[in-house]
Amino acid sequence: MIKTAIENRQNLIVEGGYIPFNWRGSFDELYLGSIRFICLAFSDEFIDIHFDEIREHRSDIEARQDVANCTIASLKDDNRRYIDGFKTAGEKVFLIKTDYEQMIQSILDL
């Protein structure tokens, strides 16, 4: 799907939960030059303060029905696994500590 989007000069956003940590190995330089990888993650403090908001937006991208499985602890665990995995793979991780919108704007300005 990603290669097809690049070949057709289309923009595509892929949610991080579907991206393996070693994703770069699936693409040659022709494709890698067209990919802008951005890994967003929350700090534990952000999760503590904004947990209810995060849960409210759980289905903005895709339907997530079971809210009972989403706890502060599970969210922090999942978040930490992605942070550690992508950092270990050599990727930059943008950590949202206080202001989500400000972080997004600063990334767009890069």
C-alpha cells in the first residue's frame, strides 16, 4: 500500500500500530527517499493528565469498541513499547509532554 502510494505520488498516513520497528528493511532507497517517518508518543505525565481525552479520541482513525481494555497502565505500557522499539531501531521519537497541538505544529515546521 505504501509503495503504491509513492508510485502514484499520493500522500498517505499510516498509523504507527501497524508499522514494524524494522520497517526500513522493506524499502529500497527509491522509496525511502519519499517517506517521512514521524513517530509520536506521549510522556507518562501527559497520559496521566490527558487520559480521558485520549480515550475520547480512540476511534478518530478507526473504530475501537472495547474501552475496558484501555487503562492508564496499558496505555503507558503500549506507549513505552513503541518508544523503546523505534528508538532501538534508530528512529527519532517525538515525545509529547505538554501540548499536543504545539508538538504537531513544530514537526510540520521542520
